[in-house]
Amino acid sequence: MLGMRIERPITNMMNVMVILIVCAALGFGCTPAEDRSESARVVLVFKHGKLSGDGTVLSGLLREFERRHPGVSVREELLPSSSDRQHQYYAMNLDGGQAPFDVLGVDTIWVQEFAQAGWITALDRFLPPAEQVQFFPGAIQAATFGNRLYAVPWYIDAGILYYRRDLLERHGLAPPTTWPELVRTAQLVLDAEQDAGLEGFVWQGKQYEGLICVALEVLRSNGSDLWGGDPERAEAGLQFLRETVAGYRITPVSVGMADEESTRQVFGAGHALFMRNWPYAWSLFQQEDSPVRGKIGIVPLPSFPGYASAPVLGGWMLAVPSGSPHRQEAGELIRFLTAPDAQRSVALEMGYNPTRRALYADGALVESRPLLKDLYPIFLAARPRPVTPYYLILSQALQPEVSAVVVGRKTPRVALDAARRQVTRVMGARDVSGVMDGL
């Protein structure tokens, strides 16, 4: 009896060893079937900043992608809403070539930098040129580096002019189409509404990226630019920004500390006639407790006589790290998320603006979001910020100089000369003239 009790375990152990040896010889992992199935799944990690609105909408789209792609699952991981912090995170993780994610949301101004560094892979095969024309041209331009597409536009923004429709109608005035008209209209309404506590025109004047967007919109609408173009027109554009504060007195002195949210709050409280901002503010102004609900409108940003409105392109795109082991599946996910059906859902249920032009003629979508009719020509005219890998360097060199003009510490000429010297110094041996020529 004792021998039997000992023999059976030894025999079982020998059987197990034989099975393990056979498995190893044949190259199989002898894990349970369910474990093998789980380990064989492709898990895509999707990193992006937190979106506003109902987060279950995007989650539902990701689950639908999984249903259409058996064996693939998507794990969504959120980053802080701060664009600067997202950029820092991506730069740290992409630089080593082994980023712990497979799809990333990128600001329109990062694509060139990431592509030149070799951090993201080309996506032409997922969105060939014949399909790229279905997107807004400015967005495709910003996503292209070296004649290759390195990101796919996800949702789009551009600078717009908000106005108090009720006040303009009360005084028989039309929304301005030129900057001089905006000044005259603001002065007329401010004179007539002296007890209303109104500001004429609020915009983003703080020393940060938003100020560069405003400056580009004003200078480009005067036939120039911050880094090149007609220097006299560039100086005139910067002088106009200063004069809204010091000469025309339609903009508060506090503009030197104003960003998107602070200007939105001033306008949303009913304390401003005009505001330059992004489309995101519209839905907030339509909430039931909003003092300006039903009282506002939007139009393209004004221009100087003889020139066209020049809204700056904003928005986000989707890209794939070059080191991802799942580039094919990641590209398919991007294609799915930027397809018409997915963009329609995000537009309807989350309020983000589609990057595919045809959706602005979608009857059901436009009926639900009538603002899209007004946004379409603005997005069509939107121009990206300088399409160069060195954009962040250029912007950071310009920000303190443009800020100095806004607060009256420097003249436009002195600021522009200093900015261009700064750019030359920072860029070093790089071909600065070539960079500027491309702006």
C-alpha cells in the first residue's frame, strides 16, 4: 500500500515533465487556453488629453472598433488638459523610441517637430491623397511633413469673432468686417451704453501661445506676418493691437493678463461687445444660466481693407509612434475615429467640430448644430501657424516681444527687430532665412 501511494505521484510527475518537454520542443507555451487567448490579443493604448462633454461617447466608439476588429482591444489613457504638459509627456516618452502607447492626440503645431524627430510614423496608406482632399486644407497642410502625412485631423478649431447681437441690433449696427469698422462700432456702442459697464473688444493678450495666435490673425489680415512679409504692415498690425488699449480705448488694460477663459468669462457675463476666441465657448454661452444666452452671434474675424480674414487654425490630430509594435492596428483605429460616422457622433454628442468638409452639408447634423453653417467658411479659410519643426522655438522667441508691445513697453519696430535677432540666435546654424521664407 505504501508503495502504491508513492508510485502514483512519481508517475504523474514524470508525465507532466514529458508534456513540458514535448511542448518546449514544439515551441508551444503550455499555459491554459484562456491565458494563451488573452496574451495573443493586441492591446492598443490610446493617449490623449481629457475631452469635454460626455466621455462615454468616445468610449462607445472604441468598443465599436473592438467589435469590428476581433482580437484587438483599446485602452484609453487620459493626460492632463494642459497642452504644455501633454507636449512634455510626449517628448519624454517618444524620444526613447519605446513609448508606452500606440495612438496619441497631438496639437496641430506639434506634428512637424515630432515627424522630423522620427517620433511618429507616416500615415499616407491609411489616408491616401485622394481622401485627404475631403478634409479642410489648412489641417492637412499642418499634418504634412516632407510631402508625407504624419497625422490625421481629428477635430478642428479656428479663431472667430463673437459679438452681442442684441446690442448691435439696438443701435442699428451690423457686425464688422474690417478692423476699423470694429473700432468705430465699439466706440459708438460704448458711448451709447456708458452705464452698462461694457468693454468694447476683449482678446488674449497674455504672454503665451494665445497671444501669438491673435497677433498672426491681425498681421496676416493686413498682408504680413510676424516672421516675414511687409515689415511696415507687420508694424501697423502690432500697433493696432496696442491702440485698442491705449488709443481707441476699447480694450481693457488687463488684456495683458488675459487668456481664453478670462475673456470668455468677461464676455459671458455680459461685459463685452466683441470677443476673439475659439468655437468652444459657444456652447457655454447657450447654457440656461448664461446671461448672454440668445443674445450673441459669430462672424469671421475682421481684416484690414483690401485683405481677407485670416483665422489661425487650431484643433487636434491623431498620430502613431514610430516604435509602436502595433502600427497597422493603430492606423486602423485612427482611420475609424476620423471616418464620417465617428466624426458625426462626436460632433452631435460632444460638440467637437468635424475635420471632414462634407459633414458641414449633412442635413441632420447641421439641423442639430446650426452653428456649423457659420463655422464652415471660417474653417475653410483657417491657416496653420508656421508649418516648421521649429515652431515652438519661434513662438517662444516672439511671445515676450509681442507682449511688450501690448503693454506699451516697446514699439512694434523695436519688438520685431528684437524678435528676429532672438530667432537667429536660438536657431543657431539652422537655415533661419529658409524657415522664415516658408512662413
